[in-house]
Amino acid sequence: MSRLSIVTTSKAQSIVEGLYKDLERRIIASPPGLCPVDLTASFLKMCHAQTCGKCVPCRIGLGQLGNLLDDVLSGRGTEETLSLIETTARVIASSADCAIGYEAAKMVLKGLDGFRDDYMEHITHNRCLYHLNQPVPCVALCPAGVDIPGYVALVAEGRYADAVRLIRKDNPFPTACALVCEHPCESRCRRNMIDDAINIRGIKRAAVDNAGFVPAPACAPSTGKRIAVIGGGPSGLSAAYYLQLMGHQVTVFEQRSNLGGMLLYGIPSYRLPRERLQEDIDAILSTGVEVKLHTAVGGK
């Protein structure tokens, strides 16, 4: 008669699995624009630590490749170092016995091919280009580049109108985005390192729902220039809004009977109520933007 046995993971295995999950969360929450050389070196060292050590390309080659990348990061590298990195990686990729070795080498080759400028910047100036423009992760993922930490902090203080003003600095449709935005910012929220992203879009909706009417900022002195914007969709109205704030007189020409474009005609009203969309449009028009409806421009 066979004996019933329950296979359980050891304490060491559980700890290692937890470390992998922590690493995964940090990768998810990492901002775009990380130093590709540093990232490549980190993953290479992790792969080297996982090798069984039976073949020389993995046991020795990955270690030497890591040393060469460290030379680049520390400013000791030269153009000859890049050639040596490429040669070493190609040898490992073609001779390693297992996937750990050749996949790690291929990763180095892909990084060297795609980010050679970053490697050269480390070699020639001992610096990384990403330090010159390193945005907050959620801001980097926002298509409009909205100051998300700023308006989150303002909502936390109950300053809803100020939060809406801050959002409008980069996006004149705060209400529409609060209702239908796909919130890509949440995919890189630092809170992912702990449990899950905060509800960034929900916080934006709290701002627009509680702010009441927030007037648009005053326009700059008139430049005397007149600008025509073809199409009254979100892009055209955004361009008109910011151009009007700069002091130009803008006229929007729209072929249909209402402004809004795909926000109006492409999104059902139960997702984006028409009166809520009109709040954003009214704020844009309050800057002095002129509108010509039922007007087609160009075409046959």
C-alpha cells in the first residue's frame, strides 16, 4: 500500500521565490529610460548566478562579460572594450550549452546594438544620458505628461480646484480623462512594489467631481496673430486651447454640428456623459476660441 505524501517547498525555496516576486514587482514599477548599460549588467550578473557551472562559456564567459560592463559603467572602458564585449558575447551565444548562457549573451548583443550611444556616452564622458531626463514613472507613462504626483497631493489636501488647474496645464480634458482614460500611468506606479498601483484615474475623478466650475487661466497679451484649426476633436481643441492662452486668436473649423470629435461620436454616453464632456469644451471655449460649425475645409 502506497504512503500518502504531501510535497511542500522548503524554507529556502520559499525565500528564493519571494525574492523573484520582489524583483518582478520592481521591474514592473521601474521607469522607462533606465540606464540600459546598468540594466544589462544587472541582468547579466543575475544570469551568471544561476548557471550550473558545467560549461566554460557560462562559468567563465559571463563573469568576464560582467567585468567588461563594469568597466564601461565605471569610466574605465574604451572603444576596444565595446569590441571585446561584442566578441565575447557572440562566442558565448554560439557555444553555451544551456539557455541561460546564450540568452544572456544575446541580451547583451541586443543592448549593444540598440543603445550604442549610451555605451559611448559612458566611455567618452563617464555619464549616462538618462540622468539628463529622468521623469517620474507615472508621468513618463502619461501620454500628456501630466504632473500626477502633484495633483494627487493636491487632492489629498482637499484642494480639488487647484488639482484641476494643474491637470489642465498639460491636458485640457480633465473630466473626460477622469472617466475614460486607460490609465497607463498605473502600470508603472511605485506602489506596485508593495501590492498594487493606486487608483490614479479615480483620484483625478475625485478632483473633477468635487472642484465645481474651475475657470480657465487668463490668456497672454494678444500677439495679433490669427490661427485656424481644422477639426474640433480632442486634438484640435487642445491645440486651440493652448494657442489661445499664448495670446493668438484661434478659430476652429468643424464639419459636424457639435464639437468633440471621437470623444463625442466614438464613446457611448453611458461611458462619457455628454454633459461632462461639455464641461471641458466650455472651459476651452471660455478662453475666447472662436468656432465655425458646419464648415468643411478642403476636399472635393
